[in-house]
Amino acid sequence: MLANSLERLTSIIHELDQQAKQLDKQNSQQKVLKQLSDNALFSSNLFYFQGDRLSGYTQELLKRVKEIQKHLAYNNNLVAHQLITNIEQQISALLNAFGANNIRVKSATFEQKQRQHRYNKNSKQANKHQQAVSAVLEPIQSLYQKLSEYHGFEQRLAVMIAEREQARAQQGISSEQLSQEILALHQRLGRCRKAITQVEQQIALAEKQR
């Protein structure tokens, strides 16, 4: 049972590691994110690694997997079970971080613009411009926060679908209950992606009106 859970999590972590490396590459090309380099994305209670590279966190998870394999080999099932539970929590946090990555770039851009506005606020024209931007900035940030949450939901639903698909495949027969669950999850995923599209359209419209 624990071995199967670990195998499932290992597959998910390898996929996350590939995504993390791609996101790290994209982030390294974002000039504004260089100002945030080496900032920890998670609490030290959740991850030992402290930095801005997403792949640093996935590599830590892969090391944890090897530790669990050793515990299972020595029948330390209680320890292995606790470590697996910890990894599941870490994966959930990483999925949220992946969904919020674009928001992180946008937030850094907003902070940079705000600093520039504060620098220019001594002039009357700059003050008027600052007020206009501030009036629009708050609702836009709220939309980005909502978008981040929706992306987190999307990632979690995708993982849940993958888990149930794997469970159905392992049974070797068609499970009506699993099939119904998979269908319901796909429907939720569809609604989630529709909501993401709507929020993205709202953001695009709000940015045009700035």
C-alpha cells in the first residue's frame, strides 16, 4: 500500500520537476524577478531548501523519496507513512506556487511601477498619475489573486484525475464509481478553466483601462 502510494507520488514529483525547470528558465529571463532572487518561496518548516528556484524544491522532494524507499526496505512503515504525508502537503504547496508563478512576475512588476511612481510623486503631474494608477491597481491585484487561486484548483483537480485514472488502470476492470468520479472531476476542471479564461479576460480589460 505504502509502496504504491510512493510510486504514485514519485511519478507526480518527476512531472513537477520538469515543470519547475521550465518555469525557472522562464523566470531567469524576467528582469524584474532578478530583484527577488534568493527569496524563499516557502517557510523553512515546509522545505529545507530556501530560495527562488522552484526546481530546488522538487529536487528536495526527490531526495525525500529515496529516504522513504530506505525506510520501506527496513520495514519502518510508520516513519515512511509520516514522510509520505509530509510530501503530499509539500506537493500541494508546490502546485499552488506553480499556479501563482505568473502572478509572482506580475506582482513584482507592479511593485517596480509603484516604486517608480513614488519616486516621481514630487511633481503635480506624477501625483495625479499615481492616484489614477492606484485606483486601478487594487482591483487588478485582486483579479490576479483570484487567478492564482483558480490555477491552484486546476492543478489539484488534474492531480486528482491522474490518481483515479491510475487506480482504475490498476484494477484491470472498469469501475463505475471511479468512472463517475473521473467524469465529475473533468466537469469541475472544465468549469475551473472557464473561470480562469473569464478572469484573464477581466485582467486584460482592466489593464487596457489603466
